[in-house]
Amino acid sequence: MKKRIAVLPGDGIGPEVIKQAKKVLEGVAMKFSHEFEYEYALVGAEAIDKTGSPLPEETIEICRRADAVLFGAIGHPSYDNNPKATVRPEQGLLQLRKSLGLYANIRPVKLFDSLIKHSPLKEERIKGTDLIVYRELTGGIYFGDKGRDEDGLSAYDVCKYSVNEIERVAVMAFDAAMRRRKKVTLVDKANVLETSRLWRETVQALAEKYPEVEVEYLYVDNAAMQIIQRPNQFDVILTENMFGDIISDEASVITGSIGLLSSASMGDQSSLFEPIHGSYPEAAGKDIANPIATILSVALMLESFGLHKEAKSIRTAVDRSIEQGLVTPDLDPVSHITCSKAGDVISLFIEAEEPKEVNFENMFEGSLPVI
Ligand code: IPM
Ligand code: MG
């Protein structure tokens, strides 16, 4: 299979983790005889520096003509504490989601058994956690009218949703539930917000078409609590843009590191794959970031191409690297390897038929894999 991939490394640790993801893709290409063609494009703070815009027109064109977009991270500290900045790196990602019509953001949260000890939560609470968040991505408060009143002393962000916007992501969530454990939890704030009441109405109507799916409704404040107390009760969580942003970061804590969580953003024409973590500027250039979230995002990308065997080989390679303790400092502050070595290890595991064929002693020149 031949596929064209738009690569947007972005800011902070973005370029480092993308480099590892590309190594892994090349490993897959070699092993399964595929051909991936890469077209790089600017986004975020780097794009602002070079072009004045966080999302240059050329980047959108490159993404539109690609079969999928692989995205690193976005954001730079010089903008974070400057509420007066008129252009911001994050606008690049938001505009990209909107321009490509990526209305469903899918974030799987699955516990790696070998990492259960890394979770700040008690083992008995989190055992068996395997949930997936379907977050609406191009509507709600993120994209409603926003501004300041004339005197500058009041500001507003409008939250608006249409039935169509709710339905199209809800259908994806219900279809996913049918392939999984057949449960959907709608997270909203229907006791307060009119948009949430429209979400409930729409989801209730849709649920009739999926009689096998158990549907549960939770207010977002209660959901925030339940996700920490009993995450293994969830299968598919469906929610609007802002609640999904918050809940998915919260859910990432369960697995022990946000550096493990991948995501897919899907629309009718395009798809984008990115780690859920941000640009982590403190780590940029130090070769310490965890590339697994981006590498697992590549697995999601391959699944979207129908390349299931290939995606599985990535997941197995990631599992092996974790089981053997070949991990970055976020997962093991004492004995760890660098971001680039983690990429090497995972690609080697993919290329090797059997794990014993990989000689790590050579790779680390006989020394312990510590930075
Ligand atoms: C995410 C991020 C983005 C969001 C930011 C960078 C705009 O937090 O993808 O979750 O809020 O959607
Ligand atoms: Mg977020």
C-alpha cells in the first residue's frame, strides 16, 4: 500500500516524538512492504516565527492532499502568560481541526498491566481499565462567538451546538460501543446547560437505533469523580468539546503517564493523529520525552487505513519495550533510555520476527540503558 502522510511536528517536544514515530512507520513499511511518502509542514509557534501565521495556507493544502496527518504538539511558553497575544500557536491546531472538518476526537485509555504500579491510583481501583473517549472537536464553546464588550471589562465565549453536530459524533461513539462492551456514557451538564439538554435529547433519540447498547448519563462533575474512583466501569465516554478536553487529560493519569496516550481526530474527508500530551517545553531538545503516545497514534492511523496487522505489530512492540523496562524517564526515573533510543527499540521489535533477534546489548554498547 502507498500512502501520503502530512507531517506536522509543531513545537516543543513535537519534532522529537515525531522523529521516533517516523522511524516506527519506516519499520512497518519495511516489514510489510508498504510505501509511505511524507510531506512536512509548519504549524504553531514555529509557523508564527517563520510566516506570521500559526497555520499557513500551504499547511492546510498539504494536509488536504494527504491520506492522513501526523501531528506532534503545539504551544510555546512565550504565549502562555500573555493573554494579550493576538496570534497564538493553539489557533493553528484549532483552525486545522475546523478546516479539515475533524469533528470526532477519539482518545483510548487502556492500562498497561506492566505499568499498573506507575499509576498514582490504587491498583484495585483501576485494574481492567479500558475506556475510550469520543470528544466532539469542532463545535461548542471552543468555536462559538467570543469577544469583549466595548469597555473591555466583560468577555464572552458562546457555547452552541446543533443536532447535526451532536449526532455525527454520537453515531461514531455508538458504532464503537457495538464493537466493544456495548456501553455509552454521555457526559454533560444537563442540569444547567441548554446545550447539554440538546445533547441528551439527541443521544436518547439515537439510542433507540442501538437497542443492544446500554446508555448512561452523567453530569460532568460526577464523571470527573467517577473516572478517578472507578475508571473500569466505563466503556465509551461521549462528550462535548470542552468537557472532553478536561476529562481526557484526567483519564490519562490512570495509566501512569500522559506520554502513553494516543488520539485520532476523524472527519468525513480527513483524519489527524496526535499524542494527547502538549509541547512540554521544559523537555524540548533534551531527548527525554516519551514517544509512545505518538507511536500509538501511528497505530491508530494504520488501523484507519485498514492495516490491522501492521497496527498490531506496533502495539506488540510497544508492550514489549514496556515489559522489558526500556522506557523513558517519565515511566522510570532511575533506569531509563532516551526518547530516540525508545524509538529505535520499538522499531527493532517491529522489524524482528521474534523478540530474541534483537540484540540490545550492542545497541547500548553493553552498558545499562540509563541516560
Ligand atoms: C488538546 C489540547 C488542545 C485543546 C489545545 C492545545 C488547543 O489541549 O488537544 O486536548 O484544547 O483541544
Ligand atoms: Mg487538552
